[in-house]
Amino acid sequence: MSRDFKGPDLKLVENKHPELLKLAKQFDDDGFIIIDLDLKDQFNKKIIRDIEVIVSKQDFKKNPDYYHYNESPRIIEAWRDSDAIKDLALNRQILLILEILYNAKPLAFSTINFIRGTEQPLHSDYIHFGSMPELYLVGAWTALEDISIDSGPLSVVKKSHKTPIVNFQDLGFSDAPKTTKQIKERYTRYEKYLQNYIEQNNLEIVTPLLKAGQTLIWSANLFHGAQKINNKSITRYSQVTHYHFDNCEFFYNPNFSNRYINQFIKRDIMSSLIS
């Protein structure tokens, strides 16, 4: 079985894809990279129109309310209703880069589309999606319009991907949550823990203002979140796609698992794979 992901195999990248070595080193050092997909404006606008239509029907899936921080919905699985959203999730440039960085085939399994900033505090995706071996998870966030500093842009914490994985057991919870209220309470404690951790360790928070068509790709454990919205009239149309990899034995839900005693609530992503 493959080992836990510790970073790209830089020697392998240098031998097979020397043109991407600088990018691989940046991903290894900082935990994220920004690439330009050269998307056509009409493609971006097609996704925006599709989201507007999906929302107007008032019949769409969204993240649970306890993962919302304002009234703007976080629309999930919209790739099932939009070929453009699906095409972005399966963008060949993203898939190629991920395969080179991880030396495994990426599996797109989740999309979230945003109309405005989420105002979500800093967090790691690995608190939501686990893999075995560990850390075979990536997020790719694409701006569908130029992002304004006043729209609640995405921030990332440089080098936080190499910090220890945080489990709910580390926060004093030994049993799995039984209610949505308990899930919210635990997640709020997790958010406060990360905030204190970042301050105590003087970690650097950066807020890149992406242009339409640019994509920010981050490692599984990189802390990221959204700034406060200064101007609520400004949109922040964007899409994030999450990827696992085909070298994993299984995937699990960290919210209900306990890594310390090898108790994993496995997640079947096959029905969620975007293909």
C-alpha cells in the first residue's frame, strides 16, 4: 500500500516533467499553487448562468446549515445539472498537474459553487475528507470572475499543510457526534483551536486576488477560509472541486472516525465520482 502523502516526489518530477519542477517545489514548500487555466470568458459566464438557473428553481443541494456563515448558499453537486461545471471539475490541465504532483490518478468527487464569499473561518479540508493512506486529498478553487478584496476573498495559511493533522479527539471529543447541534459545537471549537494555533505559531496568512480563470490548488491539510465581505453587493462567483486519488485503499469521514484507535467510518465516493 502507498505511504501517507508527504509531498511531491521532486526527483521524479525533475526526471519526467522538468518544466513543472518549480511548481512542484512551490506546492511542497507553501502547500498551494496558482495556475491559469486560460478559460474563455463565455465558459465562465456559462457556469454563472447555470448556477443562477439552478438557484432560481429553489431545488438544489447545498452544504448543511451548520457549514453556512451567511445567507449565500454553498451549492453542491451542481455538476450533475451543468455540463460546464462538470467540464471545469475535469479540466485536463488540473488533472495532469495533480497526477504529476501525487503520482496517482486524481478522482474528482465533489463540487461546490459559490455566488458570494462564504465568510467561513480558516479550516483544513482534511477535517471533512479523510483517506487511507492519509492526505491524498486536494482542493482546486477557480475564480469565475475577477475577485475583489471587498467580496470576501479566499485566504490561505502558507506552510500550514505540514502541521499535524487535527482530529476531534485532540479537542476532547472521544465519541462520535449524535446530533447536528453536536457537530456544530465541535466544529466551532475546531475553528477556534485553529485560530489560536495560527496566532501562537505566527503562521502567515495570504489573500491572493485571483483573476477570472485562475485556479488555486491546495494540499489536503492547508488551512484556508474566506475573509469578511466588506461590500455585500459584490459577487464572488467561483467553484471548488475536491479530488481524492486512485491509490487509496479507502476514504473515511473524520467527523465520525477515530484515527488513534483505527476506527474509521468509511465513505463510498464511487457514486459521487465525476466522470
